[in-house]
Amino acid sequence: MSTAEETTGGEIEPWEEVTPDAARRLLVAAVEAFAERGYHATTTRDIAGRAGMSPAALYIHYKTKEELLHRISRIGHDRALSILRTAAAGEGDATGRLADAVSSFVRWHAGRRTTARVVQYELDALGPDARAEILDLRRQVDAEVRGIIEDGVASGEFAVLDVHGTTLAVLSLCIDVARWFNVDGPRTPDEVGALYADLVLRMVGAAK
Amino acid sequence: MSTAEETTGGEIEPWEEVTPDAARRLLVAAVEAFAERGYHATTTRDIAGRAGMSPAALYIHYKTKEELLHRISRIGHDRALSILRTAAAGEGDATGRLADAVSSFVRWHAGRRTTARVVQYELDALGPDARAEILDLRRQVDAEVRGIIEDGVASGEFAVLDVHGTTLAVLSLCIDVARWFNVDGPRTPDEVGALYADLVLRMVGAAK
DNA sequence: GCCGAAGGTGAGCGGCCGCTTAGCGTGCCT
DNA sequence: AGGCACGCTAAGCGGCCGCTCACCTTCGGC
């Protein structure tokens, strides 16, 4: 119904890169609808209606309904990846960088839950080509987190037996926030980010 | 195309409680279809086809397509809850019981990934009444895990600041296995169960 | 003041959706 | 042998789906 919550970090309003204005309104409407009902249960009439337009207007800016999902997924993954890259490229030790990465990644999944839900859970609705493109971005996400954990193991900060498995678990934990997080619930995105950073440091055996 | 993998534990073939035979075949077909494509993208013609029947046959055994999802969700949650209850009621200390609970819960989500996917991710497709019934089961699932963690804190085995938040994270970690686990991947359900039990014990600060 | 491009609409097409109905085959009860 | 309950199918209904098309505005350039 509005663009209220803002705990993600620097960005004031996302999707500003999408132009013209009508195309952005349609995309924002699609994000909301896909997050609420899922891609397949959302109709093009619903999307256009939320954007205050007729059903036909959608096809001036997007070739198909799937292209909308593709664009959302692409932009969302780019954003998630850049959040992780910023944290991973920080100057502190592995412990601090992992805590940064997890807390900011979680803050995004909680604060931008609507977007994150679509990005993380509607992947299967994409066709083979778009799907492959997104999966490649996911591998880069995985590599960023794994890199920090490997650094920590090499420096002796972390005690991890299965680096790949632990990386998977850390990412899985963060991503699933988008499924259960409730804006009206008792926790703020910042609080969940702090809690999860602590839990993840425990998982890798970092000194407190 | 068959019921191959078996790492869940005692059960040989699930859904045996569903009778008559045709109703069970339809239900198994629905589980496969829902897990592959999602509830809304699955057609009644597809379900009936997989079960080797005509579309109309479905409505002899089930009132609507949603009733199929409801039955699947109900049986799946009952099974998940009974797995956790068995572990929680064990005789060991909290550390052992939590490790048991996590490893068996994860084994189920990995080994019975098809079912778990439907159970955990298609909840929103249910109507209000069925949804409320399932949400009640989820609260019981949460209570079982929280109970073990509270026991461990009381006995001094665990060092946990936020019991509710940690419970949420532990369950979230286990449940998300159903999203990423790949039967053709490098890990067996048993291996993931063991890895996750170790990670969770670290999360609660249990002595190794 | 005219013109074409850009962005929008109302109506509607072909098709697939969930679900229903009339009727058919089969096997058990008497 | 007759009857009938049960499980199932073929056909199809009403409706909504993604998407298209013919047409209508608005507006900057000359």
C-alpha cells in the first residue's frame, strides 16, 4: 500500500533505475502481487490494476509476464550480490566481515521482504535461459560468503570442518528470513540481523 | 518416476494410511506435481494423468484440488511433528536430544524433499480454515524445539540469549533444506543431518 | 496548424482452467 | 439371474487466463 519501511541501508527508494515511470510502477506492482500470491497465481490484470492502468498497458513496457519476473529477479540478485560484496571487501578481519555480511544480507531480506520473497522463491517460474542467468548470480553469491569463511579458516579465526556445507547453511539461514519475517512481528530487521550475525559466528567457531 | 530413496528412518512407504488405492495414487501424483511446479501451476488434468486416470476421477475421491493440498499438508505436518516429538521425548540430555531432533528433522526434509517442499512452501495456497489448522501444527513444532532449548539452558548445557529467536533460526535452517536439497547432489540426507546437528549445537553454545 | 511518435484504452480472441454431469462397465448380494 | 452400488470416463460448461489489435489521446518539432 506504500513504501514505508527503511532499514536496508543507504537506498531511499529502490527500482529508481527502472524507467520510464510507468514501467517502474508496473514493476513495483508486480513485486507486490508476486510476493503476496506467487507468480502463477498473479494475473496480468491484477498487476496492471495495482499500477492504475489497463491490462493492455503492461505489454507496452514488457513483452510477457515472465519478462517482469526476470527483470525483478535480475535487479534483486544484483542488489543482494552488491550488499555481500561490500561486506566481503571490508577492511576488518574475517570475523568482522562475516558479521557484516550476514547482518546486512539479513537486513535486506527482512526489510525488503517483498522483493526478497520473489527473488528467492519464484526462480522456478523462469524459463531455462533466464533461470540459468540467475543461477550464475547465485553461484557468485555463494562464492562471496565462502571466500570470507575460507579467509577465517586460513587465519585461524574459524574452526570449520565442511566449508562448502557451512557456506550453504549460512546462506540458507539468511535467505529463509524472507519466508518467515513478518513486518508486524516483534523483531525489527536490525534486530534479526544482529541475532543472525551472532548465530553465524557461533556456527563457524569464531571467538566471541 | 518411482519411490526410490529411503533414508528417512523407519517408514518403508509413506501415504499408506491413505485409502482406497486410487485415492492414494492421486495424492502421490499431486505431491509430485505440486513439488515440481507449485500448486497454482499444477492442473487437475496433470494430477489425474500422472495417476493414470481421467480428470473427472479426481473428484470422486476429493472435493476440490485444494482438498488434495490440505490432506498432503496435514499428513506431512503430522509426520514432521511426530519425528520431532520422538526426539524431544528421548532419554538423553538436552544436547543429545537437540542433535537427534535436528538430524532426524533434516533427514526427513532431505530424503522426503518432494513432500517437504509442498508442506513447507505451499501453505499460502490453502483457504483460511485449513491454513489456520496447519498454522496450529506449526506452533506445536516450534514448541517442541523451544522446549529442548529451554531444557538445555536450564541445565546449563546451552548458552542462549534469545531462546525464541534461536528456535526460529534452528527451525528455519532445517526447513530450508527442502528448498535447496538436490537428490543428485554431493550430499546424502544422513550427511546433511549430521552436519546440521553439529552446526545447531554450535549455535546454542553446547559443549562439543 | 499539421504530423508522427509514444503511451494509453476497450473490446475481445483462442485456449486452458476447475469442476459437473450423464452414462457405462464391473463385481458383490440376494 | 437380477439389481444396484461403486468407480470411472467422455464430453463439455462457464469463466478467467495471457495476450493482441484497432483506435484514441497528448505533445514536441517545424
